Amino acid sequence: MPPPAKDFLTPSQVGKLQQALKESGQPHVRERILIILLQNDGKPQHEIAKFLGCSPRTVAYWCMHGDPDNLETLHNKREYEHYRKATPEYIELLLKTVDQEPSDLGYEFGKWTAERLTTYLTEKTGIDLSSSQVRRILKRKKYSYIWAKYDLEDKQKPQERAKFKEKLTQYLSIAREEPDRLQVWFWDESGFSLRVIRRKNWGKKGKRKNVLLLRRCGRVNVMGAIRESDRKRVCFFVKKGNADIFYEQLQQLNELIKQEWASIGNLGKDFSKHGPKIILILDNASFHKRKDIIAKISEEFPNFVLEFLPAYSPDYNIIELVWHSCKEYIAHRLFKSVDELQALLDKLLNQGELLIKWHRKIKNKGNVNYVAA
């Protein structure tokens, strides 16, 4: 039988195939769709085989048997039949269950895995699917396995947050229009441990990959600030966090901003009178609010205005993104000493080598991973 002529597919068929190509998570299905689309472009079978890296026999088969009007023909029969065992009622119950907390259904475990879902659904429906089939269904329904974050909303006070947000918006508006009059900086502390951060690893199915239990002693503590207007970062390495050390680092930050102001032709001695107001946004750590330190800051750094975040509102502090991006960068890395870790942190935090996704939502910083294991 001669091969079909070029452009034998209708625009509707092409659109349907392209949509399936975009949505399918199965390599063999995408390969078969590409074979049909390339055939529609007039490519000879031997060129299609060379381009896709498959055998000419495979190309010839799917050129003959791939039905653009019935995408079920592009799936392996066994695989498709297994998926079809999941009735619409089964899928509806699956999606309803995965959105519930296991404790709401009387279970003591804290999260759903594919195995736990299949066990529960088998009891409820009598349909016995494998965990991999459940994963495939969830993937097709656009579910991902996401690292959970603790929800702070039940502890927050909406009125306080709204009031603070309005004030912050006003500060930022002035700072952007008149940077010589006002600057907005965000302050926070974080710690980085020598203990290797282990995230998920690839491993052969049926065998869990073993990794060394590296719990090295040692930690680098950082206090830092970031200016909203230009994302300028200043980070200080400290032995520990307390009110006195907080004051010392604030003194350094004040001096750096003062030097920056003097470098454009101003007199350093005039900084406290004519320099910009510095709005420092920070959390409610007890040492930030020690009365003698607050009085000392007010007296010695008159340019500074401390604005404390509403309770449980890290999402208003953009420096949280800096810490998160930095910890993401060093995950899985092994450091021989605190000095080695600190040297890398200095490059990342103070020398501009850290790339930060500023569009990321702070309260949803988890990494998207594969569907429930």
C-alpha cells in the first residue's frame, strides 16, 4: 500500500495530536504521535526513524496502525486496559480522597501515598489497581507530589496584615519615587548546617538507594538585609543570634549605607540629618525588641525606623527567598569544614553568585516532585 500523501491529516486531527503530544507523560505515546505528524509533513519513513532514533520497522508499523481519530490505538493495549479498569466513579473517589487529610477518614498516618490510596480505594470500590496505575491517573488529572509547607493562616490576624500591607505599600511607593529620601530594607536571620541536605534521589525500581548518614557538626549563622529597590544584599556571618550581635550588625549596615551616601558627594557627618530614612522590615524575634537595644538604635541610628512584621507573616519579607534559594543551591553538597561552607555562602550571598526566583511565592516554596511514591 502506498504511503498517504502529504497533509493527509485534517487541521482538527493535527490539533488533537499536538494537544496529546503536549499532555502525554509517556515517551512511547509521544514517539508514535510524532511519527504520524512527521508522516503528515511528507517525511519518508527512513528519515523519521533516523530523526527519532527508533527502528524503521517501528515507524512503518505506526504509520499504518496509528489512528489520529482514536488516540487509544497509540497506547499499549495492556497499559490502556489497566487504566480503563478505573471507572469514572473510582476516579471521582480518588480525587476526592487525595484532597482530604487521612486523619479525617480515621487513619493515623499523616500523608497519602499511592499504596495507601490503592488500599483505601480497593476497600471502598472493590477495584484493585496497582500504585503505579493510581500515579498515572493522578498525573493525567494534573496532580503533582509537592513538598508540604506548614500553613500559618490559622495563626495570622487578617486585620493586622492588611494594615501592615497598606503601610508597606506606601513606604515602597515613596522609596521608588524618591530613593534619596527613603529606602526600604528587609532583615532576617538564618542558619546553614554542615549536615548534608538530602532531597529525593533517583534509584532503581524495587531497591531503595542507600546514602551515607553524614551528620557533621558545624553551622554557619547569618544575619542579613536586602534593599527592595535594587535587591542589594548585605549579609554578616555571626557566631549566634542575640540582641547585642543584632545591634553590632545593624551598626555595620548603617555604616555601609552612610558610605554609599557619601560616595555620591555628600558629607558623612550630615548623614543623620540629611541622609535617607531607612525603613527596616523585620520579624518579632525577642532580641529584635529588647528595650535597651531599641533605645540605643533610636539614639545612635536616627535614620533607622524599625517596622515589625505582623505575627506569622514571613511572606511579607523578601529576604526569605534569598535563604530558600541558597539552601536549595547547597542541597546534596558535602562540605569538609565550616570555613568551606562559609566561603561558598559568602560568594552566594555577598558576591552576587546566587540566582533567585523573585516571582516565587514565599508561602509556597516547596519543590514540585513526582506523584506519590
